[in-house]
Amino acid sequence: MSAVLQMAAAATDAGPARAQMLDAVRAVASGSLAAMVDEIDRVGTYPESVLRELGKAGAYRAQTALDGQPDFVAAIQAITEVSRVCGATGFMVWCQSACTLYMEKCGNSVFRGERFERHVRGDTLGGTALSNPMKAMTGIEPMLLKAERVEGGHVVNGTLPWVSNLGKDHYFGGAATVVASGQASHEIMFMVPCDDPAIELRECPSFAGMEGTGTWGVRFTNFFVGSDRMMADPVRPFLDRIRAEFILLQVGMGLGVSQGAIDSMWDVEQQLAHVNQFLEDRPAALQVELDALADRTFALARIASEGGQPALLDVLDVRAHASELALRSAQSALMHQGARGYLLSSAVQRRVRESHFVAIVTPAIKHLRREMARLSSPVTPS
Amino acid sequence: MSAPALAVCGADAAAAFRQYICRACGLIYDEATGDPDSGLVPGTRFEDIPDDWSCPLCGVGKADFEIYVPQARVAQAGSPSHAGHGRRDELGVVVVGAGAAGWQMARVLRERDANVPITLVTSCSGDVYDKPTLSVALARAISLAALVKETGAQAAARLKVRLMAETHAISVCAGTNALRTTRGSVRYKSLVLAHGAAPRPDPALPADLCWAINDLRCYAKFRQAVDASGEAQRIVVVGAGLVGCELANDLALTGHAVVLLDVADRPLANLLPARSSQDLLDAWAPLAIEFMGNTRVKQVKKTDFGMSVETDSALVLNGDHVLAATGLQTPGRLAQSAGLAWNNGISVSTDALRTSVPNIFALGDCISIDGQATRFIEPIARQAQVIAAHLTGCAPPTYTHVRPLVRVKTGSRRFTV
């Protein structure tokens, strides 16, 4: 059999597995997640059981090489389906997915095996604290955590203002600048178990939305990083390797929030089309734009699934587009629903705040545009 | 409120349950599920609901509910009212690029239509200048400031154009008629690509070490670097085509020492017959231009003493600056994202300069006609006229592609080809 035919056969094998996983994810989203979405938003309840259910449904496994070729399209679709119902939970699925990326790709075998299996099954949950390092490495803000070399490893100190998808028995990937005699030399990345005595989880101020995301301030006091916690040293080459996947997975949040908003517009079309026809951004037009964006995103995700590196400029562009579309869709959904969408209990109201989050979470629209401008500028001698 | 416990009898249950929608808040009362919180057991018919019952969500009365028969989404999408669209602004023409082609396009379009909205998106400042002048500016002692004939803002005000300067066009969503940029999306009725061509990347001539002069911004940086030293510079020019020869000529006329390299055995080998190339070399004899033919650059390095150019025959040339003039290629990003046909550039129809997507046109250095790119000034004005006529619905002149006359502005010995 030719190599091409073998690839085609593998692709059709992935089809039913993907469909089965997405059906299971949809069932969780429209079942136990939909039942508590208001509580997540209004009371701030962390939907731990839903996140575990999603793991059992296979939402975190699709992107891994555990069953052969990774399927980033399926992973993005899973995040989309969850975000369509609840943006906050969709964001936590992304947190878990980002952590999955770190564990699988960092090359330290302590994060593989049974520990990895438990993670992708959702038996254990984790997050990511790379917002600050990602911004620091593109010159937007300084690194918040500082590491010092000590016998057998490093000691980390500092405070991160907010890290999501955390709990007492959770963990996350973080990064710090190694400082030697007052000079920053490079960055290291490491796994942080929240139950380590050197780690203190602190209450965050109330956010406008996205409550229930297990978001905490994290203070590091002489947190020790030995070889069993080290993920990357130095960090930059590692981040360059995973940046495209990290960002592409986030696009799922934007696709889902947009789709949820379009759904809400259709909900009132029958009663309100006679007035809604005067609005810009009507549901059918938004759907065309959303479908085209999803196609573009999946084409890039397929490159990543096959082990290639999609062009970063394209990845940043779909991520920015997803944010812009989420904002426009959520805003338009509110205009379409009118007073009923202005009720505090309305999903439309919640989704407006979720769309704001999609647009400001790192990389925010402004960061993406800045980076796209940098990548597009011709290089000249200095 | 009084909430009678309503028994659901068999006859009622047989009829299909209906739904009623609150006109105020959109809450749906479903007879099948009732409103247990208000004492209406599942199966309570709407007409059996006491008159003092109120909407559990917004509190309006029973009279504010109406029958609700959900329609399929496809049926709604087909309704006349669905088709309506509010518009934020009138969609006009969006032009990408503010070189000669972009500004010509804007000027000609404005002449034909005083009101059509024109947006010009450019990664540079939008300042108006003559590109061919860049290769003769030193000898004519034209200052950088004098190269700018009009600022972008002035040209935009004069032509009533919305100028998006320092804005990179990233992709085209042809399905929704939107250009995505680093300053947000711009929707268009028609899109005109005039973004030109860019220096062809060459691993032997890294962009962070070699000057590739293709626009005013890069030329200005190069001029500043050359002028900053205050003395004659040693400059290695790689590529003896039109741009390489003209720049070498200009630099040598102002006292700089130039080594001009080319893989061919003579300058302007693709443009001139051998005898004319020799005429040029003869004319250069009194100047500090050394031509080295049959030479390919292997690598360029920065050393403590300046730049070092190693050729594939292991010759090492040292200089203060290296200029790369080895040719251009059309960036494919926008065309590819829009799904435009591509043939050594953006493929356009010969008569209308239309791309394979009907409302996207292209002109200037970025296009190819029958697979041929022509990167000269002369055809641009005629191309802009043709496109403008199509965009404004006038009877268009037919574009006839002829190989333009090329003036070789090597001041020591001029040619017209």
C-alpha cells in the first residue's frame, strides 16, 4: 500500500473516533454543563465534575499521540462545543489542554505514563501560567517569577496575579527568569503542584465574568524546582515548538462563544425578524463568516496534527479573527434579543462577558496585532 | 395567587400540548411542563391558567402571552424579513499598497467618482515619492526630505481617501468581502491589490545584514547609514540588473567605492546586448566601480571590520555595506488567503486586470499576465484607468499589454531599451 493510501486510511479511521468523542462531549455540554451554567457564572461554582466528565468523554485525549496521530481539529472542536454552552468551562478545557501540551511535549518522562493517562482522562486537572511569560518573551511586560540556582535545582519566588483551573489538588505549568548575581540569564519552565507548602493560593478580586474558573492568585515562597518538576530549560525553544498549538486550541473558545451567540439570534428570529432585519451582523451572515473561519483554523490544525508547523502569522490571524467575531456575535445577539437578552439570567448577557474574555485573554487582540505587525515588517540591517 | 390544583384529564392530554411565548421577555410557557413553581402542574392548558397568573420571569400577565409554534431555522432563513441587513457604513473600494500603483489607483478612481468611499491600506507611512528617483538621488543631491513629494496624510486629504498607514494587510476573507489587517477588518465592495513585490529571500544574503532597497523606508535607512559615516564607503552590490547597476552608478558618482557582483558575465545581461554592456563598463572606467561577473555569493558575515562577502570561488570581499539587488518576488499571502489564481504573481485577465475572484482586481508589480510579471512604472497608469472604469461602471478602455520602454538611469552612460 502506498504511503498516501495509508495516510488516507488512517484519516478515515480518525473519523468515527472523532465523531464519537464529539458526541460524548456534546452530551456533557448539553446535559450536566447546561444544567449548572448559570451557577458557574452567577455563584462562581467551579464545575470540577463536568471537567472530569469531559475527560472521560475524550476531550483532552484527542490532541495527544496516545492513540496514534494527534487530532488537533477534534481537540479544537471539543473546546468549541463546550464554549458554545459555557465560555468559562470552555476556557478551563483549554487550560487543561495547554497543560496536556506541556506534559506531552516537554520531553521529561516523569510527566508521561500513568500520570499523563490520569491527566488526559480528567482524573487530575491542571492549568497554565504562561500568560505572563508569553508576554514577557515578546517584550510586552517583565517576568513575574524569579528563579535562583541552588544545589540540585532552582528556587522560585514571586506572585502570579491569576492562574485558572486550579484547586488544592491541581497543578500547572509555570515559568521563571533565572537570575544570577542580579542579572537575568534565561527562563525555565516547570510543573507546580498546588499542594506544595511553598505555594499559596490567594483569593482573586471579583471578575466581570468567567467566575467559576478556579482562578487564584499564586504566591511562590522558595518553591523548589528539581529535575522531577523541570519542563524546559531554556524555555524559548520549547515555546517556539508549541506556540502554534497553544494558540490554535484557544481559537475553539472564540468559535464556541460565537456559535452560542448565533444560536441565541435564531432563538428570537421567529418573533423579532421583522425588527431585527434592520440590524447589521445577522445570524446567517455571521454563520458564513464563522464557518469560513473554522475551516481556516482546521486547515492549520491539520498541519499541526501531521507534525508540521503552521505559519505563525496565519495562526495569529485566525486567533484574532475568532476574538473579533466573538465580540461582534455576542454584541449582535444582545441587539437581536433586546430586553430578554438584557435579563441578568440570559445566556446572551453572560456571553457578552465571555466574548470580552476571549478578546482580552493572552494573547489579546492588541497583542496579536502587534505580533502580526512585527512578523510582517521587513527585516533590515540595524 | 390562587393556584388551583388542576387535574389533567385523559381527553385534554390527547390533544397536542402547545407552547405560548411571553411577548415581553421571550419566556416560553409549555403546557406539557406547566409552571410548577406557580402551582401549574404539567399538562395545564393555557386557557386553564388563572387570569392572575403572571410570567415567572418578567411578571407581565397572561394576556401578554401568544401562541408559539416554533419554525425550523431553514424556514426562517427563507423569510423576506430575514434577508434584511443593516449596514455600518457604505462599502467602497479598498486598495492595498501606497506605492505608485496604490496612489495612481486612488487618484484615477477619485477622478471618475467623487463620492465612492476609498480606503488605502499600507504598511508604510503612505508618503508619495518616485521610486525610480531612489537610484539617482545621491548624484542629484536630493535629500531624504525632498524625496517625499507629498505626505500620505496630505495625499489622503486631497483625494478624500481614508488612509490606514503603518497597517499590515494580513489576509482576505473573500467569502465575506473583508480585508483583515493589523488594525482591524475592513469590508469592501471591491478590493484592489497594489502591494507590489518584495526582495526575493536568499539565504546567502540575510536580510539583517544586507540592504535590499525596494521602498523609500529602506532606502532612507540605508542613506542614513551611509551618510552617518561622513566618508566614502566601500559597498558590495550583489546583482547587476537594473536596480543594482543604477545604485552602483549613483554610489560611485558620489565617491563611494563599489564592487558589483553578478552571476552573469556582464552587467544588465538580461536587458542589454553584450555590446551595450561593454559600453556601460567603458563608461564606468573612470569611476570606482569594479564589476565581477560569473560570481555567486556564498555567504555574508558581519565582522569587527564591517561586512565580509565570501564568493563561491572562496574570494572574500570586505566592505562597509552589502546591497542585495538580486530580484523581486510577489508575496503570495493575500492572494493565497483569497484563493486567487496564481501564476508567477497574481494572475489577472489581460483586458480588465481582474483576478479569479470577480470583485478583486490587481495592478502593478504584484500581477502577472500570461505568467509574466512586469515590474515597471509605465503600465501602471494605464492599468489604474482600466480598473477604475470597471469599478465605476464606465465603458472601460481595454488594457493592452506591451513591453514598456525601460530607461536605464546609469548617469555615466544612459540607455533606453
